[in-house]
Amino acid sequence: MYKILEKREIAMRNTWFKIHAPHVARKVQPGQFVIVRAFKNGERIPLTPVMWDKEEGWIVLIVFTRGKTTARMAAELGEGDGILNIAGPLGNPAEMERFGKILAIGAYTGIVEVYPIARAWQEFGNDVTTLHVTFEPMVVLKDEMEKAVGRHILETVQIDPNLDFPANMKNVTRRLTERVRELLEKEHFDLVFMVGPTGDQKEVFEVVREYGIPMEADLHPIMVDGTGMCGACRVTVGGEVRFACIDGPSFDAYKVDWEELIHRVGFYVPKERMAFEEYLRQVRGGVQ
Ligand code: FES
């Protein structure tokens, strides 16, 4: 069991868990993830350690409520409780190089994965700008990001309770692509990096490609074991089948088969849509 040392809701549908997990804290590097099984017979979910302390042996996970397991984690687990299993660290660490000027983008909860990487890149001597685009009540890590990188840009979109889930998300995508275009139009960047929903990654990639700037994207296909055994996370990159868990999670955006990936991750869209629409029913006060 991995003891929960701290738990708090830090934004709408975002829960902060500080967990005693010394074997992860000792080895984890920016860009890596863990697979968490919180409950007996429960599903395994990939999550990214946001921060950690090697000496004290803890990690922080920010869990976004997107389905049954994450909703149960937010509702049923508290300080002093245990998480059944945490496997990892898994995946490859982010490359630490002097790239120069970097634009690191997080859409929605993607900023949670961007944080440790952007911070490490800045410490390594890069000039890092982070861009977080999300719904207004879902802002996380603003203060931490402002301290960690050269410049943190936050763009929030109001949730319109009169619009459905896809229409609200389209507003975020529009703001995201507009802001990226504005930045690339005005400034030179040596590298763009992005974490977020696959559809948004592709939209941003289409903008970045117009400017010919190298782009890396952390991919989020379905993951089960996280060790290259099950094949669930396969993606096509440069015409070859790769496994996001052991070959990634970061890949050259120019080589990713985006259409195929969007099709595969679309399997979960109806579930996420149901969860979001349940939230909308709540904010409408039960009026449908
Ligand atoms: Fe099973 Fe990657 S998650 S092969």
C-alpha cells in the first residue's frame, strides 16, 4: 500500500495527492509516468508524477476526474488511506538538451505533465515559455509554473452551460490555436512541445507545421500494462508501429499518424462526454 500523505481538491475535477512512494521518488525523471491501481479489481491508469522528493520518498499526482476510477479516487480516498499499487517510473525521460527557446503547451490537465519537463528544461539553460489553455475553473499549477519557467501564459475559457461538451471544447481548441498562432507569428521558437487531448495536439501541430518549427508531442493512447506487453498503446510513427509506453511517451509530431491515433483514442470520448455532461447538469441546478 502507498500511503496518501495529503489530499486536496485544487480546481474543478482536479485532485492533488501527495503519496509515499519511495521507489518511484528515487528514480523518476521528468517525462516519465506511473501506472496506478487504486482499488482492488480496479482499472490501471497512467498518471504523471508532477513533483517528488527523493529523500523524503514522496510523489505528487494530480488526478483529473474523467471516469469512474478517477471519480472514485477523488471521492473515496483520503489522507491516511492507501493506494493499492503504483508501478514505475515508466516511459522515457524527456531529452535534456539546450534547445534554445521552447514553447511548452498544456491543454486542460496536460499542463500537469508539462510542469516537470518545462521546469527541468528551464533549469538546463533553455528559455521556456509555457502556455496553459483550459476552462476557467480548471486552472492548476499557475503559481508553480510562474516560478519554474521564464514566462507562463494562462488563457482561460468560460464554460457555457448552454452549450454541450463538444461545443465547449471547441471554444478551448479555438483559443488554443489562435494563441499559438499569435505567439509563433511574433516570436521565434526553436521547439514546440505539447501535452493535451489528441485532437488538440493535431490542431496545434497543423499551426506549428506552417512555421516549420520542430514539435514534440506526448501521446496518450490507451494504456494497460505500461511495459510493452499488451500492445494497447501502439501508435504509428514514421510509418512504424511504436508503443507509447516504452518508446515514448514523447514523439516527433511530424511523424505521428494523427488520424489513426484520433480514431483509437475516440473509444473513450463517449465516456468523457457523459462525465462532463453530468457536471453541466449540476451547474444548471438540475435543469436539462
Ligand atoms: Fe501495453 Fe504499452 S500499455 S504495450
